[in-house]
Amino acid sequence: MEFTLSRDKFSMIITSIVIAFALSGAITFYFGEFIMDNKAHFALLISSFFILILCVVFFLYRPLKYSIENGNIRISRMLGDKIILKDDIKAVRIPSEHDIAWPIRTFGNGGLFGYTGRYYTKHIGSMIWFCSRRNNFILIERNNKLPIVISPDKNKAFLKAWQD
């Protein structure tokens, strides 16, 4: 059973701003040799290149869809799906707003094509996010591993499919 996901408005805004910034840096680099000294020109090249690399990486590893297959949960991505085996899953639930309030990004992506990586909340602790939006959360608690958070468009339908 497959479940779609869509990005929230904040993620779309962040993605647009970062891509526009990277492209403006590349355009300025191309035309800037006449108005910048060599050090500024080189710094612009390095920063634009770094931002473009991040955009490509986050684009390729963004979650595309979620599915439940034989009790396993699959997070589909362009480069390598993440499969959570049913034997590793302790519980699947919709977290309360209290549980997921004020997440802190500890090592991850905070809006560029979604929200992925490691996050922390006071009530859950460290967790791994494979989300496209900041609502409709599903918390997957695992045995002896960090919990995983996903955000299907229809989180209640996902939970019902998991329970069936």
C-alpha cells in the first residue's frame, strides 16, 4: 500500500530561496570577473558550488513516497530506499503535539526539499526524520534504534493500514 506526500509552504519557500541564491551566485560569478577582485571571485565560486552540491544531494535523498509491504515500511527516495523491517518496529503511532513540540535540528536538513536527518525533542529525544512537511507526523518506534518520523499526506490512513 502506497502513501503520497507533499511539501509544506515553508519547505517550498526555503527551497526557492536557496536555489535562487545559488543561481544568482553562479550568474554573478560568470559576469563578475569585471567588477570583483580575484579573492571575492574565488569565494563566490566556492560558495555557489557548495550550495548547488547541497541542493543536488538533498533533492536526490528527499522522500518521494511511503509504502507498507509485508509489514515493512519503505521510504522511497531517488538514491536508495530506506526500509524499516517489521522485526525492528516496536510501535507505530501518531505523536501528540506535546511529544513533537519544538523540534531542534541536530544534524539534518531543515526545509530544502523537505526535512531529513537527525532532530531532537524534549519528550522523544533524538530521532531521524524523513519528512516532507511539518505536520501529519507518524512516529515509528524501533527496537534499540532511534525512532523515525515520517509525514504522509494521510497519516491516519497510514496508521490504519499499518494496524490492519
